[in-house]
Amino acid sequence: MKDMKCYVAFVITLALAFNAEAQSFKFCFNSGKKLKEGCINITTMDRYSTEKGYGYDLYPSPDDKSKTPFFFSVSVPDGNYHVIAVIGSKYRTAETTIRGESRRLFYENQKTKKGELKTCAFTINKRDIHISPTESVHIKQRECKKLNWDDKLTLEFNGDAPALSELIIERVEHVTTAFLCGNSTVVDQDNEPWCSWGQIIPRFFTDRICFANYAESGEAANTFIAAGRLKKALTQIKQGDYIFIQFGHNDQKEKGPGIGAYYSFATNLKIFIDEARAHGAYPVLVTPMQRRSFNAEGKIIDTHGDYPDAMRWVARRESMPLIDLNAVTRVLYEAMGVEGSKHAFVHYPAGTYPGQDSPLADNTHFNPYGAYQITKCVIEEMKRLELPILKYLRSDYIAYDPAHPDDWANFKWNNSPFTEIQKPDGN
């Protein structure tokens, strides 16, 4: 079996995945000071281990004066978890950004004065590869170390001077969940400088909804189904949830009898739709965003063939909502311009990142700034469609016009400490 190495790595956690009871934790990061009732005290010596089930992870533990990012993990079973992070420090000013699992963004650039504490609440999905005691998702070799698929919930505290005072993690059963199905333009990218809209969108929504990003680089609609990714999502989905379905980039490159936009592709989209409806969930189709491909007049060249139109046709036939990223990103990229649009994609000169010996010039995949712009396009399309999910939109969201994108020079992003020069699968 080609994925045997991945399966072996998870064998020891199989019993935990299916037999662990729902858990709740309360951690206090006060370096041995007076404890709150029911709180687990965490010091810099508390490193994560499978035996203990919690602790600082992946990167050096912080101290009271540290301004470097840090990670904290807790071993928990599959499910949605409500997190309350009390950020700030009694001893210094701080500025904290919170991400989870594979760099899903929840809060950013939260400033606190010396002695000030601020409460940040969000809901995060945790999963592993197991579908049942005898069946697992066929993940790729490069996914084996992906935080989205392991047996623990990992939170990243980043920013100019991150500070964490208290952390409460509690499993929740009834929160609305939005499942994201797609490819590398949707996936939670683990490493800098890559980023996709699926990992940015949680930042704009309240803790009353949870985004579960099942997308993966290189996937087409049919390979997503064949790998068991949809089947895994269906083990957690419930009535009232959403499934956002974005494919097309990789589907258009498939060849063979019966392959095509209005043949196999439309049929596979129908599988997603039927399964969502059978579980009482709401499916939403999302057309593939444009690639950065300009003609001599500075206009976007369509590169997806019939696939966006096929999705529109399926949406009409099924009387269902469709987010038309293919159309709106044409407006966005042309507003940015031929040169300006490079700031939204992974375009970096040699030496920008460790081990990068040659320039990066990717016209499909986004950096964090670009992923932000795409995310806002998705939300504006939700508004156009008047999707009920908008009742969970955070009050600090500012209306966005793709014809007038945010100025990249004003965009702030604190890099995670991990980078990858290899481009994601797919194009």
C-alpha cells in the first residue's frame, strides 16, 4: 500500500480516535503563580508528549519576555472545539495573532497594554485520517506531517510580541460547521509563503460557526471522493451544516473516455450535492478563481475551459447557490494590474526564504495577502447570495470591492517559523 508509512504513524492512536470521551481543558500560563480553581498550570518546562497529552510543541517554549511565536498542543478526539484564549501579559505590552492546526487564522494583531488581558473566542475543527475502525483517508505522502491530520489540536500564538495568559478548550456538539472541499487554492497551507482562502476565512466569523477545511493540493472532484475525503467529512456532518465545493483547476487536465466538464466533472459535483442534501446540509458550489494570466492589453485570459460554465449549469439545474470566483477574480486581478497582481501570488526573488536558491513565480497559488483578497471576494459573494451563514459574520468585517483591492503595502502578516520552497500539487 503506497500510503503505508502514513498509516503506521497513526496506528498507536487508533484506539484513542474512536474510544476517547469528550474532553475539556483549562490551562493557566502564569509561571507558577497562584492558580485559578480547576486550572492546569503550564510552565516553560511543559513540553508536549503523548503520555501527558498537552504542552508546548514544535518550537521553543516562550518565557515572560519572549517575542517569538510558540505552539501549544492538546491530544483530543475528532470534533469541534470551542476555544477561549485570554491573551496579554501582566508584565509587558503584547501583540498576538492566533492560528490553529495548519495555519488557520482566527485573530490577528491583537494589541494589549501591560497588565491588560483580552478574551478571544473561536471554534476549531480537529480531525485525523480514520473514517472507521477499518477504513482511513488515503492521504498523500506530503500530508503525513500535516497538523490537520494528526491526533492533537495545535494552536499557534504569533505576532510582534505574543502573550497567552489562559486557555480553555471544550468540545462542542451543536455548532454549525462549514466543510470546505477543494484543491490547493482552498487548502490549509502549512508553510510560508503559501496560503489559501480556506485558512483565512475563519478570521471573519464568530465562534458560533466552525470551518472544517478538507481541501488538499492537487485534488480534482473525483480524486477527492476516491481518497475518502468526502466520506470522512460525512462522518462529522450534521443537519444545518454547509459544504462549499470548489474544483476545476486539476479536473480540466484529466484525459480519457467520459472525462469532461459536462460529463465526469458534473457527475462528481452531483455526488457532493446529493450527499450534502442527504445529510441535511446545504451545498454551495464555488467556481475556480482565475489564474494570473494576462493578455497584451492587461486583461485576464480564461484558462479553465468549460469547467466554470459547467459548475454554473449544475447550480442552475440543482437550484442551488453558486459563488462565482471565476468572474469576480477577473475584476480583482485586472484592478491589481499585471505587475501589481504579483503581490497576491507566490512571486519572490531568490533568497527571500531559507534554502530558496531561485526565484519563485507561481501564478496559481497565493501568499497571505492574496488569500485575504480571495477570502473577501468569497464573503462578498455570500452577501450577494444572501446566504444564512452571514449571520455569523464578525462585526469588524469591512465591506470589500474587488475593483478596489486592499493596498498590499499596508498588509501585515507575521510569518510562521516554517517555510517550504516546493510548490503545492496542482496548478
